[in-house]
Amino acid sequence: ERGAIFAKQGKHKEAIEDFRRAKELASDRPVLFMIAYQSYDAIGDAAAAKQALDEGIDLFPHDASLLNMRATSRAVSGDVDGGLRQYGISPDFCTGT
């Protein structure tokens, strides 16, 4: 996929454009949404990154890679409890309360 190649080369704007075109043609591949998330995140557009990830999860609610990416992004952004909940773990479990 060109978008993945662009993203690996650090050409995130090109990767995003490729994602937009690919999504119009066929949005049946979860990896498109992961690449879009990573590229939007790399250029500092957190809102668009979240939207791409949420859209992917809406279309593929059981995709482990997308769910893992959302849990990780929540934890990294400071929402550790949200990240744990994404994995089905109660934050209380980790604190022993």
C-alpha cells in the first residue's frame, strides 16, 4: 500500500491523501485507518487521528489491532483508566482497591 510506504518514509501528508482516496474506493481494510491514525498523529492533528481511529473501530469493532491502538493512544495521552477499560480491565484492579 502506498499509504503505508509514505508513512514509513515520514511523508505523512501524502499518506493521509492516500488514505482519503483509498477510503472512498474501499474502506474494507482496517490497516487504512491505522495508517491514517499514525499519520495524523505524526503531524500533530490529534482530533483527526482520533476520528480516523474511531471510524475504523466503528467499521471493524472486533479488530484487535485497532482496539489495541486506541487503548495505547488513550494511555499515552494520559487516560490510563480509559486504556485499561479498552482491554476490559478495571482500573481498580491495578490499584488493588
